[in-house]
Amino acid sequence: MSSPVLVLNSGSSSLKYSLVDAETGHVDAAGVAERVADPAGGPGILTHTGPDGERHRSELELPSHEAALRAALDAFDTHGPTLDPGALTGVGHRVVHGGERFTRPTLVDDDLLDAIEDLVALAPLHNPANLEGLRVARRLFPQLPQVAVFDTAFHQTLPEHAYTYAVPRSWREEHDVRRYGFHGTSHRFVAGEAARLLGRPLESVNTIVLHLGNGASASAVAGGRSVDTSMGMTPLEGLVMGTRSGDVDPAIHAHLNRSLGWSVEQVDAALNRESGLRGLAGVSDFRELDRLRDAGDPHADLAFQVYCYRIRKYVGAYYAVLGRLDAIAFTGGVGEKGPNVREHALAGLDRLGILVDPEANYARGPAARRISPPDGEVAVLVVPTNEEWQIARDVLDVVG
């Protein structure tokens, strides 16, 4: 018996959607509306992939997220499959920030919408768009249960000593300054799949999950519970990313203010949009970075070394946090498709029982797999993430 769920991810200028069977993970259709409410006034673009795998692209006016969702529903009618609201289990929404309040997927009601609005200060670029998607879907599907799935929820199991920053108490108590962590839906899915791949109960497995893409984060997962994670109050902290710096000395803000007269906003924008791989090598896409390295570009090679070194530091730190390590799971675009990153990031850790088998590592394949020797103490895995399926599962769990 199928349990179809419409999964929505509403961004500031986009709306991603997919129709997912919560039981099997099968995607019947998916698409994205881009240039929603484009300030330049240009047409929007809707790309819909139907059950036959064919992509259908169209330009049309998308002045709002409601117009984008209505256009997506029209694409279902035109290109398939027919979307019958009465047959849907529910609608699942990705919401970036749930603060301290939301520790699990939650049924959407007026109180939840008010709470998400109260959290806008913690995620000013994301929560307003997520909120708009929730409101639009409630208007268009008033009879369907809607479930909010928070990126931060999985990391709400961090112990107090792991999420607390050594800053004045008033910052922590009055302004919510603490570590929240992100990519939680992906980390939760991958930790579960890693345990399944090892044939062991999730509660018995300690895993380091490395979600490596344009955004990148690491987490230490003990028996299915996140106990530490690299992203902090915002997604800027932690690993080197496509355009984000990751860990830097916070006094950089004061230094650049004194040296260049830059404002806090200018420094913040540069650390988020002009740093990371882009700041080191001039490109943020790892495929382009690999091409530059192959051509002998020293800046690209340095960027690669810094990127892998930062991962290695977090692996060592989280091994210490967990005390016992059963698996390391690579996921995300770079984690799944970057054998050179996996090899270099774990190089020199053989004394910790962490080894990568070169042949298995460079063998291609879309499925979850082990890339360490069969008798290796720590299983090194490649596990494709599937946040949409995890959200669909959550909807099914919440609505029964």
C-alpha cells in the first residue's frame, strides 16, 4: 500500500517539490520553480520531471509562491502523474530553523506558524520563505495534514556542554546564542542507513556523518542521537564550504573593521558568499576545482588541501567525542561523488582503525556501499542522502 506525500522546500526565490512514496522512497514526480517573485520582473522557470523521467521546462509568470505552487499543480495535470489531494497522506515542509522549541517533526497549526515567525531572527534568509510555503500549502490543501520538518531538530539532542558557547550568560539566555546545527534531516537519514548497511540496530552504532556539498557539515551520532555537530548558531561555522569560510577567528570582524573600515554586515557577507573554496581558488564548484588542480593551479591545490584537512580534524575530534567509532558515512554531492576527497580526508588515520580501500573507493555506483576493507575496524561508507524521503517518512509517522 503506497503512502504518497507531497514534499515542499520553499526558498526565497524558488519552490522545490516532489511526490514521494513514504513507504518505499520512490519519487513519482519532482520539480522546481525558479525566479519566484523575481525583483527584476523577468519570467519564472518551472522544470517538472514526470513519471517517465522526461523533463519539461516552461517560462511563465511566477509573482508569488502561491503562483509557483499552482503552476506545479498544473504541471502534474499536464505531464503527470495526476495529483489527487484525496489520495495524499499529507504535505511535508522543510523548515530551516526550529530553535530550541522544535525537537521533532510537528503538525502545522496556527501556533506553529506563529512560533516559526518568532524564530525569523535566527534564520532571516530562510524561515520567512519556509513560512510562506507553509501558508500557501495550507490555503491550497486545506483538507490535508501539513507537517513541518526542521533542519535543526535532529541536533536538539546535543548535551548542554556541546551546544553552549563560552559567552556572557545574557547572550545565551536573552538572545538565544548557542549551537543549533543544520542539515539535521540528512544526518538523521544517513545515520539510519549506515546502521542498516552494517546490519545492526541504530541504537548500537556510533557514526560520524560527513555531509559534503556546497554547504558542508559533520556530526557525531551516538546510537542514533546527535551529540555534536560542526555548524553552529548559523550554517557558517565548521567545515570549509563552497562559499562559506567555516571556522575562523571571530576577531576577524574587528580586524577588518580597523584595517578596511568594513562594517559587520560586509564582513558577514564576505565570509558567507566570497570565502570557502571560492575565496581560496576562485571557484565554488568542486568539479571545477578538480579541473583546475589537474591543470596545475596551485590555488586550487591549496583549497583542496585545506578542505580535506578540516574534515580530518573534525573526524579526529568526533572520534574522541564518541569514544568508540563504528562507521564514517560520506554523503552529499561531494561526499558521494568525490573519491579523491574521501581518500585524502581520511589519509593517515590508519592507527585509529580508519582505512580506505582504493579500488572500492574509486568504483562508481549510486547505491550505498562500503569503501573500507571488509575487516576494517571502522566501516567507511558512502551513503546517498535522501532528505525528501526522510521528510515523507516523518509525515507518515506524524499523521499515522
